[in-house]
Amino acid sequence: MSNKNQLLTKSQFDELLKSDKWKIEEIDPTIIKATPLIQRKHQILGAFASGDANATRPLNGHQAVLGMDVLVYEERPWRNKGEEDVNVYHYIITQTFRVDFPYRIQGPYRTEALVDHWPSGLPLGPYQN
């Protein structure tokens, strides 16, 4: 999967970072849908992020201040390849040290999310039409 990046303002970053010390927090879907670079916004089921503006962690080959997993509904899963009804996309945010755009969002990645890209056994009951 090709990984892309886009610059973020401090206020865009602040909307995603809900808690320091790398504590996992759920992110409001309206915030995720307004976040640049996030793919498949019309199929988002939820998103979870953790980070610390003052303490980086190595994620996907970069020193990140935030990691975020976005869960999306897969309308046409490739069952023969093991794909389920949910895909998990992992994004990271790094610092740029610029004044105007101090952060950069990168992704999506298929690795280093908290669960597999194609997790199995996630019940979708109320989310399915």
C-alpha cells in the first residue's frame, strides 16, 4: 500500500490527541472525517488514537507523537484472501518543527496497528445494513 503524508496544523493535531502518555482514546468520527489524508471516510466505523506530544515512539520507521487506527467497513471483502468485513488502517503523526504546520500525518499503513489489517471475529451486527 502506498503511504502518503500531509501537513497538519496544531489545532488539527490537538483534535486527535485526547490524552498524553500514550493512552488509547476513541476519536469522534466527525473529527476523523475532517482529518486530511484519511481514506474511505464514508465507511468509517470508528477510530482510536494514542500519543504524547512530548514523547515520541518508533512507529512505521519514524519517531511518532501519535498513532491512530481507523476501522472501516469493507463492503466487498475478498473472502478467498482471508479478508473480513472490517479493514484497519494505521496512521502516524510526526513533528515537522515548523511554526505553520508543526505536524505531519502519514499512512495508511497495514502494519503496527493494534490489530491485524484484516481482523477476524469482529462482530458488526448493528453496523450492517
